[in-house]
Amino acid sequence: MLATAVASSAAWSQTQSTTPRPVITCGSEPERHRFDFWIGEWDVTTKAGSPAGRSVIQSVSGGCALLENWTSLRGGNGKSLNAWNPSNKQWQQFWIGQDGQVAEYRSSEMEGTSLVFFMRSDATPGAITRLRFTPLDSVTVRQHSESSSDAGKSWKTDYDFYYHRKAMQGGQ
């Protein structure tokens, strides 16, 4: 009886793995495209125009997420995964740098054309980080990070980066 169950289970597994399933993508969901303005290859500068690094932002997982590949001019690097979460109707970002620092932006809101992420500290009540992405035109995006220690009554700039779209090679 055990041999029959094992053979039956193996046959079921084989038919399940070879049966094609429809591929489900997020491409047709408009909310998942609100952050598409950040997709591309970028040279990143400070507000004053000093080089800060470069970044490549890719649409991944069938259009369900954006993957950031950041390289600082100081040699550091990191990645973020950004996605619309239909459960809470929020964009979310998970960042990890090569230094092991993790940042989880679990909530967001749209303010005009800007996508604004928020991270609250469990360890420090009232501590909030606000990360705003604003398309300035078709070739420039501003990423402005601010922090507050008083639950958002006052803010200080952590960094203010300007992403400049790299020109396409070969006239494409």
C-alpha cells in the first residue's frame, strides 16, 4: 500500500510540474506603474551638482516590483526592492546596504507627482524617516530623505539627490 501511495504521489507531482499554468503578471494594474518614472540608468548628484553615485532601476517580477542597484562614489552599494502592496494599498520599500543596514518603508502616499515613503522606528518613539521621489522632468528625479525625532513636527534633510537619466548609447 505504501509503494502504491508513493508511486501515485510521484505520478501526481510529475503531472503537476509539466502542466503549464497561466503566467500572472502585474502589468495591467495601473497602481503598480506609479513609480515607473524611476526606471532607468542614472547618474546621481547632490543638489549642488557634485557627483554622488549611480543607480540602475529595473522593473522585475513581471512588472510587480522595481529593483534598485545603487553604487556610491565612495564605493558603497546597496539594493532596494519597491512594490505596491495590494493588501494595504501602499507602496513599500525594503533597502539593504553592503554595511548590513536595513530600512523598511512600510507605508507611503502620493503627494501630487511625488511618491513618499515613511519609516517609523520601533526603538525610538516619534522617530520618522520620510523618503520622497519626485519626477522633475523626463530626465531628472529628485530623491529627498528627511528625518524627524518629534513625530513629524520638524524635519531635517538627511540627503538630497538628483537622478539624471543616462543618455541612450548608439542613438537608441
